[in-house]
Amino acid sequence: MSYKERCISALEERAKPSKNDIRYARYVNSVNCFLSKFGRERVHLVGSTGELSKLAYPKDDGDADFLLVSGKLEIPVENLVQNEYAPCYVWITADSLHNHGCEIIQGKYLSTKDLRSVGPELFTILRAVYLPVTAQMDKLPEAGENLTMLTVSSKVGLQITKYREFKLDEGVEDIRQKLPNTGAERSKSVWSKGLKNVEIHDHEKKIYRRLYEIGKLAERKKDNGGITFFAQIIGEILKQDKIFYQRPHNDSSHCSNSNDEDENVLYELKKFKNNLECVDTAAFRATFTETSHKDFVPVLKIKGTLRCMEKWKTRVEKLNWPPERVDRIFNANVFVAARMSPVNPNPEKDFCLSFNLPEKEMMLSISPVQKKVFLIMKAFLKGIIEKRHAEIRKELTLKTYHIKHLMFWVYEEKVEEMESVSYLLKKALDSLTDALRSKKLSHYFVESNNMFVDFEDTDYEILLTCVDEVKSSPMKSLEFYIGLNERSAQEVLLTEDEISCILEMSADGGRNEYLQRTKEAMIDFQRGVNENRNANGCSPLIEAIVDTVKLCLQDEGSDNLQIIKLVHAVLTNGQTDIAQIDKNMADKNIEDVVMLIVGLSIMDHKLRSYVNHFGGKDGIRHILRGAFCGKGLDLDIDLREQIVDSLRRYLSCSDIEEDSLFSELKYKMFGYVTFRKEFSDTKGLRDV
């Protein structure tokens, strides 16, 4: 392998998906599985993570971009009023949209407010997911590690940045004295009466209580982070509303309306600070060792076909693109996001066309050689070009999405030479030079939109100098990027918005905000349930839960049935009919297995962590009793299928059966969780 090939191989290694990237895709699939039972809300994993083109540093797990699609409002294509000077930006006329409760500007145009804030007029269950996920936390206690999570407005939504070993150069109180008014702009949630005033059917209260009991299994005795923290918050909320937390005296598992069905939800939407895309000034310095970013972008789906997409399809068909590829890209949904135009901006009315899904289809269909060149161009941008701008303290206006659209144009005309990295890289760099000299880069799908419209003359001058440097020594420029950012403390300049986050959560680490937003989320979740009842008043709640769990189990690695079979054989003496085992024998077998597991855990760190997680000897003993409850474990049937079956029966059973079925479910879940392997093959994953 030549030196050049080794450098490209190093880039490809960084472009491999991390374990978290795989998890993000699984989360999206699971959320969409659940949402599909309740309407048209959807989530899409887009950007470099969704396109499998991420180029992450060793210390950085990179970005994950999520589109949150409203299920309550779609925008007819004829309602779009295109910006003459920036055609990717539109206003939306309010014709036929009045019945959705959204704010209307000048009696004619849809306001961006409800979309920017993921408002209840446009979102229900998806909003319930969004609220706690985007709550900011200081020193989030995840596995005892120092993780700080800052949440700020982005140009099109909300951005979360998680830092490991985050340290400010100055103390919080020193900052508060310098900026006494910073951090006071966000209002607190107003919580009028609470969950007990929401319309919830009796059988749903049972489902929620039983789900909470399952969630409590995630609580760790010596840890207060991650899922454990969320379970504790839910428990605190439910205990405030006793009707959720306590079992009713009589069984009423059929669908029936609660006495509160005529009462309305009483709460005030938390006022998010809208970032009107002003330039924040860096205020204070901080250091960190690792970081990751997530962007949440609320969008509305466009209903109908855009004229620009029809023109694109005609153009590429003349170039003899494969019909199936053309159809995948052409049929991908296009959205609008709330973002101000770079020309004559109007923060109340400006929306931006979002081609994330067509772009994703484009990226997933490029050839291996084309992907290598794209990664090299990203490396130039993130490396030497970014460094040159930092040296003169100049903001880098050229972004990854500019490079991506440039490469789309380069890739459009397929010729044989395109399969050569050297040829394609030279063509890409020459195309970038031409675009900078002409001060124009057309958007790939909206040709009339100049993506450089907000560039200044100095931007072109500096960028042309940078590109000339890269062209004169491409290997040296590539080496520079590859050598960047080893695992060591890094420095970041915090914006005023980020300082606001720190000041707001410094009193309790953000716990109170997390609690309030989770309460709001539970109300939004129930709104979604209430809006999707059938003629008999029943919701698809159990079906959604069971199908989602089934999907999650299918996605999550493999399990070692040999160990489970051994444990179960000792417990039952090989008896398939658990009714044939008397209590004394069962108790003796349970003690034998407890001692076996505890003994093995001395030599196995992973097993020891599970023993501690489930409460030591007493916790394991309690779980193993589930082997003699409900429907016994059948080692001839996939364990995951049995968990799904047990879950369905547990969520819908009578009060009399509840304890027995819960013990059965816990036992089967313990066997699966303890001996499963999430990633059985890590060869194709990046080590982060």
C-alpha cells in the first residue's frame, strides 16, 4: 500500500460509523415504529451520520442531525412563495392552514414561531420525546463520569453539545458578576394542576404504572445517570399524582373514560429563546477532552412536487442515470424548516427548503471512489482551510454542505475517469476554484439559488489562497488533518447563549428544568394518545409499545442461549412443567443458582456489574423466582419472542395476574440482558 493509499485509508477509518452512530439509527427506527401507530409524525437521521459520510476526530463522536417532522400540518406546494434573491427560502401563505391553530402573520403568512419551538399546535408524541431529550444538564452523572450538556438555539432548531471533563476558565459566580443579566431570559414552565387533570382512561393508568415498574429495573444502586436518572424523574412525577402510582382497588382493564375526560390540559408552553441568527460573540474559554453534538430540526413536509425537482429529474434522465436511482432521489420527501434568508431576512416569516432526504439518497448512491474524494475534500476543509482562518481570526464561511453540493455537480456527469481518485480530486479542486472566482455555487436541486450569496469579498480572497495551498501540496494538507486532535484536552470559546445555559442550571445542575420538561412531555404524550382513539375509545398504546420493543430486540445483537440454558436447567432440574416443582425444591434451586452466579461474577467483570445492577444476591434471588411464575421459559423458542409475548400479557392482564406475570417478564429480561452481546462484530465500526 502506497503512502497516499495509507492516508486515504486513515480517512476511511475515521468515516466508519461509531457504536453511537448505529444506536442513533436504531433509536430513530424505534421512535418511528412507535409514532406510526399514532399518526404521521416521523424522525429522520440525516446529515453526515445518516449519509454514512461522517469524518470524526478521535476525541469527537461528531454530529448527529435529526429532522422532527410534524404530523399535523403539511404544506401544499402551491402555498410556497419563493424568495426572488434566495430561491431556497420561502414564505408560506396561510390559505387553508387557519384550522391548525398556528400563528398567522399579517393575516396572510404562516409564522415560524410554532415550528421553531416544536409547539403543541404542530407536534404531540414527538414533542414528548423532544422535551426531555433536549433538556440541558450540568455534570450529568452518567456512569460516574463528568458529562456536561449545553443546549442552545441553532439557525434551524436546537443544538445539544455534550462535553466530557468540561472545565470553565472562570468560576460560575465570577461569570455571574460580570454578566448579571445573562441567563435570565428563559421563563420557567407554568404547571397549573398536573397530570391528574389530563384525560386518561383507567386501563392506560395501569399500563403507565406497569411500564414504570419495568423502567425501575434500569435503576442502579450505585449510579445516578443515564436511564437511571430518567427513571427517578418519572417516579418523582408519578408519586406527585398518586392516581398513577398506586394500584386501584378494583380491576377495570377494558376501555372506559375517566371522570376527568372533560377537563382540559392546563399548562403554558415553555418559552424557548428564539435565536434570530445574530452572530454570537465568544465570551469565555473552557476545556474538554471529548465532545459530541446533536441537532434537532423541526420541519413541515411539503405536499406535492417542487418544480425544481422536476427539472432535476429531466436533467439527469438525459444523462442516462439509472431509473431506480432517479426515482429514489426524486420521491424522497422535501421539507421546510424555520430559517432566516441571508437576503432581506424576516425572522417571523422565513422558511428554508430542506432537501436532506434527497441529499441522503444521493450520498448513499455514490461510488466508493467518489466517497473517498468527498472525504478528502472534507479533510481539507476541516484541516488546513480551517487552520488558516483561525490564524487570522476569521470565521470560516465555507461549510461541509457547500462541499457536498459542489461534489454533486462534479459527480453528475459520469465519465470513465471519474473512477480515478487523482482525476476526480483535481476536478473537484478546480471546480471549487472556479466557483470562488465566479462568486457563485448553485444549489444542486435549486439551480437559481447561489449558495455563496452571503459571502464577502474577503471570504473569496482567503478561500482562494487556501485552495491554492491545498492544490500545491495536497498530500501535505491531508497529513495535517490526519495529525489533528489526538486525545488530549481541547479548548472551546463559549458564546453568550452557552454561558446563559451554564448560569441557568448552575443552582441545581438543570434538574428542575428536566423535571418540568418531563412533566410537559407526559402531557404531550397523553394528548397524542387521546387524539388516536378508535370508535370504542381505545388507543393503540399497547400495540405501539409491544411492536417497538419487538423491533428493539431484533436490532440488538445476539444472546448466548447456552448460559441461559444452564441457569434454567439448574433452576428447574430440567423439568418443563414448572407446576411439577414444589416450593421447597424451587427455593433450594434458586439459592444454588444465586451462589453460582455470584461465584462466577468474581471472575467476570461484566457479570459482576449486572449482579450489582440488579441489587446483589437479594435482587438476583427475587428475579430468579420468575422462573416459576406465569408461562415458563421455553428454550426451543427464541427468547426475544417470549419477552414480547410476556410483555403483551403483562400490560393487558388483570390485577390478580400482575405480580406473577411481572416476575415472569423480569426473569426472561434478565436472561436476555445479562447474556446478550450488543455488537457481536465490531470490524466495521470506528473505535471512539
